[in-house]
Amino acid sequence: MKFNVSGSQIRAVRGALGLDGAQFAAVLAVHPGTIRRWEAHHDQLVAVDGVAAEILERLIEEVESASEQRARRVGEEIARALLVGTAAAGLFVLLKWLLDAPED
């Protein structure tokens, strides 16, 4: 799957979650340099593929529909999971959020 998204959208989602580039890269299973490269495109579209495309597409939908507080709370949970665990633990928290009904 390929997903075309602007660098600005990627930065906005990462910012809404409150994650730094390395944390966001771990969740998307890409290199931190890839996040920097994507975000440097600003309003130009970049083609994201594979698992990162699927996760990013869903994240954009969820962040746009969630409250700012909820998105930040999920980002904090992801950051904690990454700190004490692995990228898989952070991905688990993210998937749980994407699959659960909204709590707002």
C-alpha cells in the first residue's frame, strides 16, 4: 500500500501526539532520518509505503477526530512504553488506541 501525505501532515500528527522524531520513527518502524526527510517536504506530498503507510493513514484519521487532550494522552502512553519496552510495546499502545472506541 502507498499513501501520499504532506510533510506538514506528518509533522502535525507527530506534534499532536507529542512524540519526538525518534519515538515516532519507532512506532512507524522507519529510521528517524526518514521522518526528518518526510517532514522537510512541508506541503509537498511524499509517498509512504508498507506498514508505515497503513499506520500513518489511520493515525491521521484518528488524530483529526480525537480531542487534543486524548491524542496527547495516547502519545504519552506510547512514549512511556517506548522508554520501558521496545518499539513493539509502543506499537501495541498505538494499536489499542486505534481499535478502541473513543473515550472523549
